[in-house]
Amino acid sequence: MTVQMIFLAFFGGAAVWFGVVVFRTHSMVRSALALLFSQTAIGAMFLVMQAEFLGVLQIMMMATEMSVMAIFMVMFMMDPGGMGKMDMTHQKRLSLWAGGIGLLAALLLVWLPDWGPVALSVPGAHEQAADLGRELLGRSMFIFQSAGLTILTAMIAATMVAIVPNAEQGK
Amino acid sequence: MSIVVVLLSLAAGAYALAVIERWAVHGHLSLTGPAWAALALLGRESLLARKSDRLFFELGPVLLLVAGLMAVAVIPLAPGLIITDLATGALFLNAALAYVLVALIMAGWGPNGAYAMIAGWRFLGQFIAYAMLIVMPITAVAMRAESLSTVEIVASQEQLWNVLYQPMGFILFVVAAMGLAWLPPLDLPDATGELAGGVEAEYTGVRLAVLRLARMVIILALAGATVTFYLGGWLGPWLPGWAWSAIKILAVAAAMLSVGRYMPRIREARYLALSWKLGISLALANIFVVGVIALVVPI
């Protein structure tokens, strides 16, 4: 139990530290990949908490998502490498307030609700994957299917908006 | 114990693969060639580009090697001969290999060179093409095995290998794996002809040696995955399990290394279009067919 706590604290600390690095660096690619490693650390926390499927899934999904985000950040920022030492922060007062309120909300969420007793025994990894599958194809199927359809619609719409019809394509 | 055996066989496999690649590229078989080439690389000066992103430049090849090693950890070479038999092995393999993309972006961005950077981002485009075609065939394999554990996936092929059970998935997976390992004709990130080596362009000396070794490990991991998922893993008559694994993995890796050399390099846009319009439809059809077979005739 204690070894587990130590690793949990380590990966939690790593997640927070990489989260800080996201804002401290000037390079867009470093920023995106720091966010990736922050999310990977959260995946490692899942693994420490013996939620194998969720942990592996988190580690897998974030690698691609953050890489795709990195290329968009490079495309849209004026100084993607951070070598021009351009200040890219803005609306500082608003972001301070938003960050403070977010932190407060997170802390309240940790302390206030009754989280119930700590689970002492965890089902095996095989069982967890099977349980998760039954949940996704049973009770939660409608929610996940509608969420999937919504995302698909948004993706198709975004692609349609991005394609500018021009004279060459019209022929 | 098994971790030492797996790592030693990995080293032997990587060397054998280097010999085979040399044979496929230059046309002459030399057993000592890769050793001399490696020594030469270690002795060569390791250049550092001016104004490079040092952290990414150094970490890129290392992360690539780590990703390959993590992927190897869930590949069974014989009953009991596996570093870790995870309940989510097939998914873990994907998770590990997703970091190939991250490593190549880092290695491309790091040296602050145009060719390398274009190549790194180009691999991101290539990823969009192959990613779904790695995951969806594995889904069909896991459907038959009713498990994501690689050991159970091999055990499920006792009666009939998956290459016969779901041949379409096999073809899609192998082509996607070649995209993942950036092998010709899908070697867009280091396209020698147009990008002067791409990601590899700015690397020299020890760092290049690590990059090349990492790529060999990734090719071996993918060949191992192909054998585990489709060619019955260690299963086979007469010979012991480990020997079958070794023969099959080396044969698949050699085929992946040499076949593509006889095809023209594909253009990025065409690769994406083919993968999404043809590949994903076929992969979905594969999942459907496997589902129907699994329900109607359980083998």
C-alpha cells in the first residue's frame, strides 16, 4: 500500500510539474509535448491504482492527440519555436481569476463530497476489461453512441468548413 | 529470467535484421558488415546543430528505443517466455508504438533543420493514415480470442491461424505496420531521394546509431506483433516454440524489409486517401465478417 502511495504521489507530482512547464516554455512544441507527458503521468497514476485498461488507453490516446495539437499550435502561432522571445500571454487578470476559481473548485470537490470507503480489493485486470466492455455495450451504450455520433458530425462539419472550394477543384 | 532471454534474442534479432537489410539494399551478404558500420558510427564525431532544441534532439532517439522495447515486452516468444503478460497486451502494444510518432516529431523538430522538421511533421500525416489500420485489425483479432492478452490471442489460433481466418485483416495490418516502421514504399519521414534522409539527416555518430538500433527494434516488434496476431505465434509442429517464433519473426521482418524496395514510393496525399477510403472500409468489413463467423461457426 505504501509503495503504491509513493508511486501515486510521484506521478501526481510529475503531472503537475509538466503542467507548469506547459506555460513556462516559449516553444509551442515543447509546450504541447509537456502537456502530453503530464497526461501520460496521469495514465501512469491509473496504472498505479490498478486500473490497467484505463491507464493504457490514456497513455495511448494522449500521444496522438497532443501531437496533432502540436502541429496546429505550430501552424497558428507567430513564433512557434520560441526563439524570438515573443510574449504570447494575454488577458492575465482574467486567467488568474479563472485559474484561482478552478483550483478552488477542484479542492472543494476533493474535500466536500463523501467519497465513501476506500476500495480495498480490486478486480483482476482481465475482469476489469470485461466489466468495462459490458458497461459500454449495456447501460452506457446510448450515451457513448450519441457522444460518438456528435463528435463524428463535428469532425465532418469542421472538414467541410475547412475545404475552401476553388476554381481548380470545380473543374 | 525471461526478460534477459527476450532482450538477448532481441539483440540477436536486431543484428540479423541489420544483415538482411544490408543484403536487401546493397545486394551483398556480409555477416560482419553491420558490426563494422556500428563501430564506425560510434567512432564518428557527433555533431550538434546550432540553435537546436537540445532536449528534443537528445531525447528523440532514446524515446524511440524505449517505445520499441516497451512494445517488445508484451510479445510472447514461447509459452512462459514473455516479459509481461498484460491483460491489455494488444492495447499496450499500440500505446507503446504511439510514442514512435512523438519520438519522430521530437527528433525532427530538435535539430532545427528544414528537412528534418518537414520529415517529422510528415510522419504525423502518415500516422493519420496508418493508425486506424493498426487498431481495427487488432480489434477483430481480439474479438476471436475474446481477450486482449497476447498469450491468449496466440492460444486462440490453435485450430486455425488468423492469417487464414481473417486474411483481409492480415494484409491491412502488415501494410499499416510498414507505415509505422517507415519502411519503403512508405518511408516518407526519411525519404532519401527528396528529403536527404529527413529525420536522420542531422544525426551523426552515437545518436544516429541509437536511432538506427531503435528502428530495428521497432521493425522486430511489429514483426513479432504480426506473428502473434496472425501467424500463430509459437505454434507449429516438430520444432520447439521459441524456434518457431524466431523463424516466423525473422521471415516476416525480412519480407517487410525487402518487398517494398520493388515498389515506387507513395505520395503522402495518395497514401492518406487510400488508407481512409479503401483501408478503413475494408477493416470495418473485416470486423463484421469476423463477428459473423465467430457467432456462426465457433473455431
